[in-house]
Amino acid sequence: MARSKYGWDEKKYKRYIKEGRGKGEGPHYQPWIKVRDISSKGWSTKAPGWKTGRIHHFISDNELRYFYLLEWSDIVIDIREQFPLLELKETIKIADEAGIRYPVDQESGFPYVLTTDFLITVLCEGEKIRIARTVKPSDELDKKRVIEKFEIERRYWENRGVDWGIVTQREIPEVMADNIERLHDVYELKPLDNVDTSTLLDIASILKQRLAFNDTSVKNALIDLDDEMQLEEGTSLYVLRHLIARKQVIVDMGKEIEIGKIIIERVTSDSNGGEAF
């Protein structure tokens, strides 16, 4: 559980509820815990979402890496992080029945709202399905208090027929997550200082054609296109990164993307991503 800057009490609980935290979907969802709520000594960060069009809030590096995998998966249609188990009476009852001491603020005595790191909506054969995932370092899983809180989570989601599971760093492919992170800011093709969006789209069309039918190396194709169109060095590379992010140029995301060594598997106008849970 993330440590709040200012403690926890009924007044803050009611304020969070009034703000609409934990409510909504897609761009309208508000996480229960936001970066500004976390102690400055703790790790936290924000990142824009491809799928939701909103800013996501994370309180661990592993959460951020897992988020990138979810962004890459074509069957994931919504990602709600720091999702609260708002039914306090139910979670307290679950704890009592399991013989678990429910966590409360030491000063106010007010019960904390437990959160699940990710509530994910996937589209499977035309049906929307919710999946709950908690992200935790593997060396934390043998701690009694951690296991107790997980048991409350597990039973809470079991009561709702939602598949719940734990993700550790061992289930997060580091290279793939790093690759997605490097591509994350080029999902939208934004104009450069000397190149407008229309020209970038023309470059994308030419580049896709050359990569699909030419035997030249990717590096040489990029250099040649920059020279021919009198572009600033790196412009075609920027477009290529965008095409990879959009899955119109398919590469092996399990290998570090190095332009001098990159191998194009295929070029397509359709996305064809993997699954990650």
C-alpha cells in the first residue's frame, strides 16, 4: 500500500469519493491513488495512455512496465490502475472471516481502502471481460502481511467472478517493455520543426513501400530517404518508430530495437499485436 503524504481519515475518504476517484471508464476514469498523493520519498510517475487518452498514475517501476505491455496488447481495451475496493463493509467482513487484521490508519483508526493495481478490460470473441492484476516484486511474496492483503483482494474479486492474479518482475519481459517505452511518445505522428504532418504521412507511405520490397538495410533505407527528400537527419527514423508503434511495421519486440541490426518481419496497414496479462 502506497504511503500518503498526509495520513488517512474519514474526511479524506469522503473527499476522494466526492472527487469521483475509482469511478468511470476509459478517459473518464480517475485512479484512487494519484502521484501527488504519494510521499516524495517513494517512487511514482505518470504516463499518457494510448488506449484511454488520459494520464495514468503508477507507484512502482514494475507497474509502469506492465502498463506498457497492456498498451501493446490488441485485446486490451481499457486499463484502470490503482482500482479501489470501495465496499469497505465487504472487505472488512472478508478480513474478519479469514482471521486477518484489516489495515487502518494508526492515528485516525480509519480503515484504508485497498486497491488492485490494474483492472483490465479485454475484448474476447466480442465479449468484454474484466481481469484484475496486482503487481508485486517476487521477494515480497513471502511476507505474511502482503499475503494477507492479497487474500482479501483475491476473495473480493472471486465474489465478483473476476479473474485475479499476481504479476512479478519475472512475468514482465524487460526488453519488450523497454522497447514499448521508447516508442510510447511517437504513437501519434506530430509535426516536427521543419516538417508538417502531411509530409510525414507521405514519408510513412514511401518508407513502408521501400521496407516491404527493397533488400537494402533499414539503416540505409532511412539515410537514403532523408537525403532524397532533403530532410533533417533522423526524420525518417522518427517516422519508422511511429510505424512500429502503430504496428504497421512489424519487428521482433522481444529483441532490443537497434536500427543498425533491426530486421523487418513484415509491413502491414493492420495492427497485429500480442497479448499480455
